[in-house]
Amino acid sequence: MTKLTVRATSLALTIIGSLWASPVTFESRSLGEIGDGSTEYNGSGTYYWNGSNGSGDFTVNDVTFPNSFTDWGGGVTSWEGFAYSNTTDTTTAGFGNQYSAYPGSGAGGSDTYAISYKSNTITYATPFDFSVGKGLFVTNTTYAALDMVNGSDFSKQFGGESGDDSDWFKLSITGANGGSTTGMVDFYLADYRFTDNSQNYIVDDWTFVNLSSLGTVDSLSFELSSSDNGDFGMNTPAYFALDNLGAIPEPGTLVTMLLGAFLLFIGRRWVVKQQGVQR
């Protein structure tokens, strides 16, 4: 084996090792067991946790997800931050179904996933490097998606009756490290700005979002915005679902990246060799 082959192989293995680091999933979070603080969804045998037991923020691996639950009395409660869930209801519209991911499962058909409500920031105990194509999977919740599809008493039907309204629902992810912003990535959970209405979409499956441009971070902030706003802010329900944080890209992307890295390495070696000949 030549030195060139050894070095190229070493480079490929380094990239693969980085990409195959285990992503943060929510399968380890207990649901439906005595004392775990979870609540059964509509007698369905599926459950969600929204912080009602007062435990507050929760940590998976070394990532801390914020949670705040308030009991206002008289049976009135509220929460914000992150919840986690294994509910599967993809058809029931409205606030009562705020804990279901629109695809009906977690990413890749897993059981458990996270739900984010309002703007939130997660923090890492140890800075995490998103370079080399790492990211996360996101999708709409059933609540937000069906509000956009049909409209409600609080929000409009995306596209309007004609389908020509240029509506959109966007997730912005900002990375920071040591108090300094490393970058921002925008992802449209719904987009009706196309001239051809057949291209309009509302995300209904788990979708990989590449965060490699953020580099190394010790926090990620999530903010939702929409074209549908009123006197009290955004009308579109401020929810999205998250899973497989720190995941590798799709297999096709992985192959392309490895090939690109190999060709870049070969190209640099060829340039160095040619410069040596010219001297």
C-alpha cells in the first residue's frame, strides 16, 4: 500500500468516525411508566412529557433542553421549552393534539421525539462540532401542520382560498460558542411563495437539516417565524418536532463527501508533485 493510499484511507476513516458519532435521540426518556411524569394522550396508549411533574429542564447525553411548566390553578396550566412524546395522532386538529409529530413517529420510524414550543435554546456541556455535514432532523407537529392546511379560528389557511397567498413558516437555528454567534441556518417548515402553486409545500416527513456551517457550538437557539401574524404576534402555532440531534447526513451525501475529500487530497498531492518537478 502506497503512502498516498494510506493517507487517503486515514482521511476517509477520520471523516467516517466523525460522522458516525451517536446522535442525540429521545428513546432513553421514559414514557408511560409509574413516576416518570408523563401523561397518556386521549387513552391511546401513547404518552407525552411536558414538565408537569415540576422537574424542569432535562438532559440527554450532555445536551440540556429547557422546560418550564406553570400551574395557574383551576385546572389551567401552560408549558414552554421542550417536551418529548411518542404520540402518533396525525389527523386530529387543534391545540389538544400539540404533542404529535405530523409523520406519526420519530425520525426513521423511532418511537420517541422532542416537541419544541416557542423560541428555545439548548446547551452543550462539551462544545459539539457540527462540521463535516452533521445536523438534525425536524418536521412539523400535527397541530401546526393542520392549522396551515385548513386554517383555524386563530390562524389562516396557507395560500388562502386561491392558493396564491405567499405564506411561509420558517425555523431559524443559530449556533453560538463562548458567547459568540457562529452562524445561522434557515429551514422552511412550509413555503407557499412559488409562482407555480404545485410547488407549495408543508413539511410532512422528517427532514435532515445540515448544520455544518455552524461549526463548533456550545448552544443552539431555535426561533420560529411566519407570514401569518396579528396584534399579539405569530398566528401560526409556534411548534416543531426534533430528533436525532447531531446526526450524519443521508447515505448519498455521505458518499459524495467522502469522494470529494479523497479527490481533494489526491489533487493537492498532484499539485505538490508538479511543483516539485517544475523546480
